[in-house]
Amino acid sequence: MKEGVWNEEAVCLLVLVMVLLCAMGAASADDCQHEFALKDCTYDRYCSKCEQWITRNTAHSWGSWRSGTGPSHVRSCTNYQCEAVDGGAHTGGTATCTDKAICDGCNLPYGEVDPDNHDWDEWYSMGSDKDHGHGRRCTRDPRNHYEFEAHTGGNPTCNVSAICTTCDQAYVDVDNHGGNATTNWAPYEHDNTRHIKLCEGCKFVVDRAPHDYSTATCTTPATCPDCKATSGDVDKTNHTGGTEIRNQVDAGEFTEGYTGDTHCLGCGDKLADGQSIQAIRLQLCGNH
Ligand SMILES: [Zn+2]
Ligand SMILES: [Zn+2]
Ligand SMILES: [Zn+2]
Ligand SMILES: [Zn+2]
Ligand SMILES: [Zn+2]
Ligand SMILES: [Zn+2]
Ligand SMILES: [Zn+2]
Ligand SMILES: [Zn+2]
């Protein structure tokens, strides 16, 4: 038993010595924090501390892409004491109204958003009048990106609709009286000094204005040319339409003539009497 115990202690001591020797050997080689003058892992490099040549890597171990200065991407080698950098300009991708372009090379966003590159939804009608128009929203930011415009196309009036060529909905143009509709003048019921023009299509008052009476004549009372309303009576002192001579009689050898009466061609009234004309024989005598 005693002999066996001694042998066990000897073995333990032997193992301890071997472990120490091994540890000393490792410290002088594998555990060196190598120091390389050349900061590139793809070359065989000499360590100035452990004085060994360390075998090169076949390639750099690139880290993930990050943005460089300017519109570029860069990545660095992650290997020990390697300062190799890879990089290039961002390229490709398409900016939208909400997102920057994604670079084909690094998959990072770059540049600015494009405020004009929306993803428009369908147009929808916002009402049946031309000015209500139609609108649409951007699917990327419907709250903030939208636009409106008037309905367009066809020839709508206040009561005849057309189909909008943009939103495909029927609409009218409440300000377009006439066109397909007709207009007429309606009498102004409570005031004979003015007239009203109503649209037949929608009864909208297109115009309201004082009568513009013409001057009364012997045949026509004062009349508004727009609504044909009249005021007062004919004016027998304002004859119109020219005159003609009636009941004219030429003088004869022995018979008296007559210059004729002047009549108004408009109303026929006699305006002036004529005068008698001496017989020709008497005229000749008078001259001698
Ligand atoms: Zn070293
Ligand atoms: Zn490297
Ligand atoms: Zn990039
Ligand atoms: Zn948008
Ligand atoms: Zn429309
Ligand atoms: Zn109308
Ligand atoms: Zn009138
Ligand atoms: Zn007259």
C-alpha cells in the first residue's frame, strides 16, 4: 500500500511538470499578440514579437456594408491587423415618395426620397358637379399624399350630365347655363321696372336688370328689347316710318288742283293739309 501511494505522488508530479512545460512552450508561440508591420491579411507576415512568419489568408473576411463619405458604401476586413477596405459608389434602386433608393451593391438606402414618385390609387369622384371633381390618394401615404382636380370631358350643362374621362363618373356643370339647355326671359312679377332671366334647366337667375326701354313712337309704346315688356302708350308726337302724300290732284286747264295731304306711313295719321293749285289758264293770266 505505502509503495503504491508514493508511486501515485510521483505520477502527479510528473504530470504537473509536463503541464508547466507545455504552458511555457505555448506562451512563447501560439499565444502571442502578433504585431505586423503590413496591415494586410492576404500576405505572409512576419511578427516582430514572436519572430515567426504567419501564413496569409486566402481572402479577406469582409464585414457588413456601411455608408461611406458621399454616396458610397464601404466594408472592412475583420481579420486580425488587417486594414483592407472595399467600397464603391451607391448605384441602382428607385427612390419613391416615402423611401430612398436601395443600392444594388450594398442594399442600404441612399440619396433622397422622390416627392413626385407616388403610387396612385384609382381616381374617385368627389361629387356630381364639375368643380367637386375627382381625387386620388397615394397608397404609400394616403393621409398626406393626395391630389384633386375638376371633372373633365364631354359637354355638361347645369342639367345635362357628361361622363368624366378621368374618373368615369357622370357630372354636370352648374355654371354652364345654356349649351344644351335653352334660356328664356321671365317677367319680374313685383316690379315692372326690371326683368329677370331664368335658366330653363335649373331656374337659376342668370340675369336681373332694369328694362332698357326704347323711345315710344306713334305705332309702338316704349319697349324693352330684352324682355319685350312695354311701358305706357304710343307717342303720337313721334311719327316713324316715313310719310306719303295722299289726295293729290294735278291742276287742269280750267280746274283747280291740290298739293295733297301728308300722312304718316307708320300710323296713317294725317300730318299736314295740302294747298289748292290754280287752274293752268289762270296761272298763265297771272303771269302776264
Ligand atoms: Zn507574434
Ligand atoms: Zn484582410
Ligand atoms: Zn451602396
Ligand atoms: Zn406618395
Ligand atoms: Zn372626374
Ligand atoms: Zn341652368
Ligand atoms: Zn326688360
Ligand atoms: Zn305716325
